[in-house]
Amino acid sequence: MSLTISKEKYAQIIKSQANRLGFDFCGIAKADFLEEEAPKLENWLNQNYHGEMAYLANHFDKRLDPRRLVDGAKTVVSLIYSYYPESKLPENTEDYKLAKYAYGKDYHFVIKDKLKSLLQSLQEEIGEINGRAFVDSAPVMERQWAQKAGLGWLGKNSLLLNRKMGSFFFLAELIIDLEVAPDHAMTQDYCGTCTKCIDACPTDAIIEPGVVNGAQCISYFTIELKESIPSEVKGKFENWIFGCDICQDVCPWNRFSKPHQEPEFNLHPELMAFSKKDWEEITQETFNKVFQKSALKRTKLEGLRRNISFVKK
């Protein structure tokens, strides 16, 4: 009995510390092989839905089993951190658009620091714990683990949806060698018959409910694709020049999105005043200054110019 109580106590400590660090939700799952996901992932890769994102085909076994990533792993701690902005860039038809997650400082740095603090605080309070922190940077099926941890369900756009805050959030994980009482997996699908995300996608990237052809997504074309954007999608980007939020913007569950409380994610002051002309005439100096710590650095200036040129009327 005492063992059960201690596992429950560990869960309480982890969730309390996660809350202290500003995470919106924290859920816990047993580190195990994702048996149901294996054939789905294999089929998705065989259909070449990952396009040129070759890294998604690497480490197939590690992607499905966290025990291959962390020796002695017993628990996957999944965390949600909101990035929904209070102040948004203009989203008129004529304005250039950025995915909201890219408004502020690159989330990899912000959340990785918080995860390190979380692991350190757990080690101080509980004792020796070995583990690793992950923020969209390793072969971890984060949405599936978040669902297993009870944080939400996978929507028709394949994103994790949470009933209290929609989908404008980052997912992160701590994989640790401590056995912790797990939460109940989310088995209910609250999308129902809604198909707004499927209907709204201008490039028809959502093949069927829950299956997205990543190589047909505007985010892929504007961020991951390094060569020329195919002419057949010309005129379909609706002025998105880095990422895309269309399937999230139309999702009814995002009416519950609440502005984040993370100063690092706030819009750069200069970005708020950017005109179309500023975007079209952006110099290396301005790019370096405004996007010094931004996710936009992934495209580099030449990639951003390519995207602007492609959507320019």
C-alpha cells in the first residue's frame, strides 16, 4: 500500500512543480511501447507524407518506445504550455501572416529551460531521478503521449485538442526512471461530426480525419521545404509566409484559448508595426535584429524572401 501512496505522492509533486513553473497542464503515462501507433506511423511514412522531413523516418523504434531514449525509463510526463497571444498581428486578407507560435522567442529555448528546472526541483524534493527533457527536438510522439496522459485527444487535424484551452500550446516531455501513478488516457473524441479544419485547409493537406499529408501543409512549404515551392500550390497560401494556423483558427475548441502569461512569447515591438512593404524590403540587418531569437531563423532570410515572393500578389 505504501508503494501505491508514494507513486501517487510523486504524481502530486510533479504536477505541483509543473504548475509552479507556469505549465498549464501536466499528465503522466507509463513509459511503454506505443503498440497502436506502430502500424499507423509505418503507413504514414510509406505514403511519404513526411516529404523531405527525412528525420521523421529515422529512429523508428525510439519513436515508439521511450525506454530506448532513456535507460530505465518508467514514466513519461507530458506538459502543456500555452502560446496563444493577447496581441496578434493583423490578419486581414492582404497582410502577411505568421503562425502564432513564432511571434516571440523560440519556444525550444524557453521551455527547455523550464523542463531542466522541473527535473532539478524533482531531484531536490524526491531524490535521485535520471531523465531527459524533450521539446519537439527528438523522436518522441508527443501528441500520442499527451493523449495517454489524459491531456486531450487527437483532432481531425492531428493536433492535440484540450477541452479547456483548444490547441494553441506547445507540448513537452520529461522521460524519467521514476515509477509514478499514471493518469487515465483520453479515449473520448470530442470533435464529433465537425469537419471545419478539413474544409478550411486550402492545400487539402488533411487526407482523412487524423491523417495529415505533412508534405502538402503550408507549414511544410514555408519552413521545412528548402527548394522552390511547387507551382501547383500557387495562390493557396492566403498570405502565410511562416507556418499556418488555419486549421486551428477555425477549430471551435479554440474559442477557449486564453492568452499566455509568458513575456518571452510576446510580439517583438518592431514586428507589430511591420507593413507589407517592410516585409518585402526586409534587410539582413533588420532580420537579425527582429528575429534574433525567433523560430523564423529556421528559414533564414533567403527562405523568408522566397515565401514572400511566392505569396506576393
